[in-house]
Amino acid sequence: MTSNRPIINDWEFKGQKVRFHFYDGDDTEEFKPYTQSYAIPFTEDGKIVIGRHDADYDDWHTPGGKIERGEHPDDAMIRELDEELSLEVLKFKLVGAQLVEYINSDKPSHYQLRYVASVRLKTLTPDPDGKGLWERKLVDPEEFERFVKWGDIGKHLLKRGREQYLKWKQK
């Protein structure tokens, strides 16, 4: 496990209390077992792409999801961004992971890997997972927290994302 100090948020999702511990890092091997890959996708002009659908819940969030058997987590992130929000990933970087700990439940803890990605919008198509057509929104980084309510972890991910986006823009 990584040695950096985590940022911790408690949350309730579908009646289940969950504690998230976010750790900075750039090596997937330090975050096992990982089960999901997500990204904060930045367009070339610095907007963040968020989405929502009502198949699971209708809150705005960043795209990502389950890593399929035999799939590398980087490939899962690229696939999920395409499937959910029809995004072509141009560049990406792993910035860390959050340990998902279920409170008062037998569900095992696992990591969700968190990336930053530079993306290009494609024509929006329905999610092949049967969730239909997602709603896609481009927001300025200053607006991100108004739509994606992830507390201190969200603030930290936004900060890391903006830093990486600016590095890419300087090259």
C-alpha cells in the first residue's frame, strides 16, 4: 500500500455507508485489488466532460467503471470513456486510487483507480451496457464541484487534474 496520507470522505450510496480513502500514486501495482477505472477527462480547450444517466443514478459524475477479466486498468478506463460518453482518449495519467470500504457490510474493500485524461469528443452514442444514451456536459474546472459533489477527494482530484492538463498544454 502506498505510504502517503489518505484523504477520507464518508458517503452514502443506495442506503449503504461507504468510506473512501484517496491515495496519490502512479503505479497500478500499489493499489490491489483494483476493480474499477475512472478518469477526469479534459478537452483540448480545458473543459471537463461529465455525464449522467438514470439507469443507476442521475447525479453528474466522471466516466469509468468495472475492469473486465483479463483487461488492463488503463484499457478499461479508455473503453469506459468511449462507451459512456463517446470520448477518444488522446493522453492519460494515473494520479491515484481510492480505497472503497463498506461500513457495516461484508462486501470486501477494493480500489478504484483514478486517472486524468486528455480527450476528444466524438458523436454521442448509446452505452453498450444497456444504459441507453448518457447526458454529456462540458464544464469549466471552476464549475466542476457544483456538479460533481465529491467533497475533499473531488477537490484534490480536480487540483491534480488541472495540474496535469497544464503540463500537457505546455508541451
